Amino acid sequence: MAEARERWASRPAFIMAAVGSAIGLGNVWRFPGTAFNNGGGAFFIPFFVALLTAGIPLMIVEYGLGSRFQGGAPKAYRKLGRGFEWIGWWAVLIGLGISIYYCVILAWSWQYCWECVRSMFTGELAWEPGRAGTYYEQTILNASADSGTLGAFNVGAAVGLFLTWAVVWWCIAKGVLRVGKIVMITVPLPLVLLVILALRGLTLDGAMDGLAYYLTPNWEALTEAKTWVAAYGQVFFSLSVGWGILIAYSSYRPKDSDVVNNAFITSFANCGFSFLAGFAVFSTLGYLAMSLSPPETIDALKTSSFGLAFTSYPTAIEVFPGGVRVQALLGFGFFLMLLTLGIDSAFSIVEATATSVHDKFRVHRGKLVFGLCAGGFLLGLVFCFGSGIYWLDVNDRFLAEYSLPLVALVQTVVLGWLIGSKKLKAIQDDINRRSELKAGFFWLWSIRLVTPAVLSYSLYVVFKDLIAEGYGGFSTPTLLLAGAIPAGLLIVVGIALSMVKGAGDDDED
């Protein structure tokens, strides 16, 4: 007899948790930059097309599978066919791999929060004016000269990493009832902070110039394939589809729960936050460009994703009017926002893994979560060395930008073609039976044709570029050892786990 499954306290708790998982650090630094580089205001057209033809249909699938089969991704795919269980394990293992370095980024945010608090008391910013980039590289990262030089161990980053994993453990150790209470604070809080930052940014001189860079449409970009590839990539990256998270979260809802409405609510909440983040970021960059001596263009201020948060924004903070204490307070608000955004995403990833392992092996939840968090912390210490930023960059490329789209492609092929039309129709009927909005022909068309086609083309483009150009100047051995081999091993581990007989495999439906 299957054990009684834990439940969310309410539908709003579930939706808030799903929204918190989808909204993460990438909403603040990835979406605005992607829009700017791919047509500005015109980018919103392919973005919403991608959202409607791929993001929401896949989210409907994941919500439907989780609530229908009452289990995490491996269990859900095993019930579709014994030979498909490894796909679920592959998805959650990719997410777990991402969480290891994702928590290191949050560790940097802890460091900045501490420095901002200290600055409120001392009246001096931690970094010298105009040297925020140097402070980030030499103090926060303590970066070595290249990926082949191990470099010094950064104690501050290690402390921040410990705090991050301790918070993740506390959030999910007691199950989704505690998670439901936590997200009622951690999801609205960054929204409030973002609104404050956006309103403050919009009142600054030069803000309108920054927004013009963000919103002015370049219609010619719509004729370029890379714009559409970027739009679909942003949707997959942003909505947490393909990670196994949404399947796990929805498995704690009753079998008769609405699916389609929840998918639309989660998706549009995530997109609205991304759009608002663009206002906060580009109004501030507009002010920064005007305030520098001599004035700079926003093009000149563009930097890497990490650099936008940890270099450009601190540089903008130091020229904000109001004195050091006001600047430090705004900086604390910004990095607290990053922390609350990131924590929700981090613990959702670990929850997806914990749910999957518990479903199959019936491991004690408290011990399981502690083991996952302790292991994540120990492995994350590798990124606290001076060369860690280089390894982090390679891992992010192979896991987030290559592996996630690949597993999403495999999932759509399985669902759209390999499980058979009868099973797909049964899933569709089950979703429609309990949803106000219906998943009709458009949903089937998206799952079977549009999403696989777009993902196939996107992966073809990125792998072609990788083979032809390499990545970031990294040597081939570095790309293999820090990226390709670990990513490939996740598939092997997933297959191995699917072949093991677990105590939960014989649970009744």
C-alpha cells in the first residue's frame, strides 16, 4: 500500500511555490540583456510566441504528469513506460548539478549584503569609486589568472555557501507544508524590492535613455533566426520546464487539481517579473551612463550576466544621490532581492531531487534532505577557489544551455511520439477533465511538432558553434573535464538509477 502523500496547504501556496521556482536570478540579468541584444521591444513578439507555443504547453504537461501520477519526474516517466524512467532521473540530476554552482552565486550575494550593512555603519563603501569590477574580481571571486591555476581558497564565499545551503535545508526539511509558508514571504518580497528599485531608477536623470535601449524595437531582428532561437531559449531557461521541479511540486496536489489555469498563472507571473526587471536594470544603467565622467554609452556598460549584477549595479550604486548610507541601503535591497529570488529556485531544485529519491527508495526525508544539502555544500567548495569562476562558467554552459534543452527535446519526443497516441490522448483528456481552460489541438500541435522542431534547430546551432569556435577561449581538456564529461555522466547515472529496484516501485496508483 502506498504511503499517504503530503499535500500543499492550499492552491495559492502551490502557485506561489511554482512562481518562486520559475522566477530566479536569470529574470534580473538574463531577460533584459537578451531582449536588448535581440531587437529590443521587437523581441517581445517572438518571446510571447515561444511562451504560447512551447513554454505553457510544456508546463501543462509537467503539471498534468505530476498530479496524474502522484510522483516526481522519474516515477511519472516510469508510469508512461518502464524504459522512460531514466529521462526523469536525467532531468532532476541536471537540476541538482546546476544547484551546486547556483548556490555559489548566492554566496556572492551574501558577501555583498554583508558589505552593504557594514557600509551603513562605517559610511564608506567596500569598493573604491570606479573600481566595482576590480572589487568583484579580486575580493569576491579572488579569481586566478586562468582555469588551470587553482588559486587561493575564498573563505568569504565558503561562508556564504554554507549559509545558502543551511537556508535551503531549513526550507524543505519538513516538506511542502513549510515550503508553502515560506514562499508566501520569499515570493512577494523580491517583487516589492524590485518595484522600489524600478521606481527609484525611473526618477533618475538618464533613465529614459536607458529604457529607450531596452524597449525601442528593431523590427529587422524579427527576420533573423537567432532572435527566435534566443526567445525560445529564454522561455525554457526561465520557466523551469524540463527540470523535474514542476512535476514534483504538482505531485503534492490532488489528482483532480486544475492544470491549465495554473500553468497560465505561473507563466505570466514569471514573464511580468522579467519585464519589470528590465525597467529596474535599464533605468539604472541609463543613469550610470550619464553620471560617469566622461559619460558612457549603455553599449559600453554591457557586460556578462554575472557582471551586470556584481559589477554594473554596484558601479551604479556608488553614483546614486543621497550619500553612502542611502547607496548602501539600495545595494542591500538589490542583493537581498537576488538572495530571495535565488533561494526559492535553489530549494525547488533540491526538492525535485528529494521527491524523486523518496518516491523510489523511501529514504527518510530528513536524512535525505540533509545528505543532499551537505553534499551540495561540499561539492560547491570547489568553486570557492580562485579558478572556480572559470569552472562555474563551463558547467553553466554545458548543463543549463546544452543539457536542459536536450532533455526537454527528449521529453517532447517521448510524449508526442513514443508513448503512443492513446496514452497522449488519455493525458490530454485527464488534463481537460479537471481544467477550466482546455488543452486542445493547439496544445497537441505544440507538443508534437513546434517544440521538438525549435529545440532541434536550437541545439543544432549551439553545437555547431561549439564545434567550430569552442567556448570562451577554454582549452578542449577544460571543456571536457569541467563540462562535457560531467554532463554525460548524468545520463549514465540516470540510466543506472532507473535499473535499480526501489521500495516505492510497486506502489499502487
